[in-house]
Amino acid sequence: MAATRTTHYARAADGAYIGYQTMGSGPVSLLVGSYGSISIDSFDEQPQLAHFLDLLSSFAQLVLFDWRGVGLSDPLPATPEPALPFSPNDLLAVLDAIATRDGPPPSLLAWLNAGPTAITFAAQNPGRLQSLVLANTLPKLVAEPGFEWGMSARMAKSFDEDIIEPGGAGDGLAFLAVHAPSMVGDAAFVRWWDDGGRRGSSPATAHAFMRGLVACDARPLLREVDVPTLVLHSRDNGWYVVDHGRYMAEHIPGAKLVEVPSADMPIFTDKAEMFLEEIEEFLTGERHVHEPARELMTVLFTDIVDSTKQVSELGDRRWRAVLDDYERLADREVRRHRGRIVKSTGDGLLAVFDSPARAIRCATALTAQAPVPMRAGLHIGEVELRGADIGGLAVHAGQRVSAAAGPGEVLVSRTVAELVAGAGFTLDDRGEHDLRGLPGRWQLFAVTD
């Protein structure tokens, strides 16, 4: 966690201070820079990124650092205009600070907009890096003849003016839907994305990064990269399309290309385990199965009773109005009880909470106020984080507990009942049940007060 990592400072040739932290004690060293304008001090606020770093540090000693202009590091100089999104001198300063006489040099993981800087540094500083991992990045942003998959100059200008500029006309959520489509429904991720970017860099600095990205072209240096290079790229990403990865792999001598079946730019969200396994094998020669990120959560399922019959009786138009009323109610109550709606299930919802007591109160409020008869079921356990979605046995159990409830009833598993003992709820024992697809007999309780 960030609270347990000590921040150190490397001194660049021009006197600027570059903040860095270390974690892990693996057999190899790996440098990882800030994620765009999001500082390394914000990494642990995003659970999947924190889990990704924990797993990465199980086989590598990580050196996390902020590029100049981000978070812990000094501001960008007023002049000259940046020729790259980030300065290679920042990387050189950190390498000098951590250099040892006997050990091999570290490797570098470059993601998002760090690709041109990483390529430039590797080509111009032979022997300073052990290897290079280029993950969902690019050598050049703007398209030109022979490089048609780049971004149009007009689109780059629009992003700079409408997304980076405060109060711009662009839709940040729509951009996130392209950048990390698996996370767009996760309100906590959206908040981290927005808040982390604002805290990490000012708008003026973000504009400068964008100008450097638009101006740079590292393609002529690709053939001069003389270190083992792994190119990882999400196959279905709509922002930095996979052709960028293919181009880099074709032009860097001996580079290995791995296309991952994902649409996300962040390598720590969707298919994070695949990215980790490829990085581990590349750096260490070994490959282990890495578990998905998991969190302890209370899972709530709600379901409209006899929905098919009600559709027939009400008709499509009135039924749509009923669903709209319920969705507004659910959104209000789940947020009021500090939960998160994961998804709609057509005639109900799946929501998660960090407190079983708040989850029960939300469930009773929903069943009491719903415009049509509803049932609800709750279970608590570790769930797998799958982008904005969740999975695992706890999710299946919550769904099966809900299916066992009657009209207007809130059922909870024995695990939930034991955890809320003394919280003021009246729970009636409804005996043991066989829940389809789940092992053993499950003791269920009805919330009656």
C-alpha cells in the first residue's frame, strides 16, 4: 500500500526532483511510471490496480515513479515546449539513483503515453535497461500516410480542447467508455479516474503532455532499440488500436508481440491476469497462474415477482414505466446506503455493499417501496472483480438466495445473519434449503423487522 511505501527523490541533471517509491523483492527490477496524469500515490486507491501491483511485486522489485509534472515530482519547466510526452531525463535520474555496481539494470514497463519516451530512451542509452515492456502504448499519436491507424490531428485537438480543458464540450464518460469500456459502469473507478487525474496534474500540465504527444515521432528509433522487448496490446481497443502494437513489434528487432483479447487500455482491469502472466514469463522465464482481484462484499439481488405475468397484464408501455420507476428508486436507495449497482438483470438488479447491515436496510427499503411485488436475497463473500462486473461463488449464492424468497420477502444467508447479530434486525429462521448449483444445504433467514 502507498502508506507503507517510502517516497525517495532522484535528482535530474537540471536539478529537478523526481519522486519514486519501491515495493517487492523479486529477482528482477522493473520501473513503472505514473499512469498518464495519475500519480503513483493514487495507485492504491483503485483496487484492481493495487492488486495488479501486488502480483507484479511478487516476482519483481518495483520502482514506481512519477514523471515530471505529475504528483510527487517537480513541475514541468516553463520552456522549452516538450518534444515528447515525458522527459527521458526523468528516467535517467531514477536509474542513476537506484543503480548498483553488481546487479543488472532494471527493465521498464511503459504504458499509455509513455511509449515514445521509453523507445527514445532505450535507443539513445544502450546498456541502461535490461528489457522493455510496451503495453497498450504507441510510437506516434497522429496519423499520416503509411500510418493511417494513428489519431487524426482534428481528434487530438478536440481531445485537448474538450476533454482536458476544464468545462470543455467533451463527454469524459464517453471517452472512458473507449479507454476502459469494462469499467465505465463502475462509479468508484470513474471517480478515481477523474479525481486522480486532477490531483496528479493541473490542466496546463496536461495540455503540455498532450502537445508533446502530438509533436513526437519515435518511429525512426524503433530499429535502434537493442534490448529484449515485449509488446502487449489489447486486441479490441478503440483508442490506441492494436495496429500500434503490431507496428512496434515489426520494427523493433526481435520484439515479441502478444495480443490480449480485451478492449481496455489499462492492463490492470480486464484480462489483468493475462497481462501479468506474459510480463512474468518475459522477465523471469517462469509463468504462474495469477488469481483475479477479489474483494469481500455483500451481494444483493432483487427480482420482480411474476414479471412475465405482469407484462401481459400491464402491456409494454405501462411495464416500461414501472421499470423506470423502479430503476429510479433503486438508484436512490443503493446510493443512499453507500452501495453500488453492478448491473440491471432485466427485471431486477445486482448491487454490492461493504456493509451487510446497510445492504439489508437497502433491500427492505426497496421491497417496501417498489411499485410492484419484489423479492430480495443477500449473501456475503469474496467476489472476483471483472471490470465493472463481478463474479464468483458469492454472486451465484446471492442470486439463488433471492430466488428462494417469496413476494415482498428479504432472505439472507446464515453468513449474513451471523454478521448482523446485534444490529437490531429481526430474523426468522426459514430452515435449510437446496440452492441450485451450490454444494450442501443452506440455512436462510427472513428479515421481518
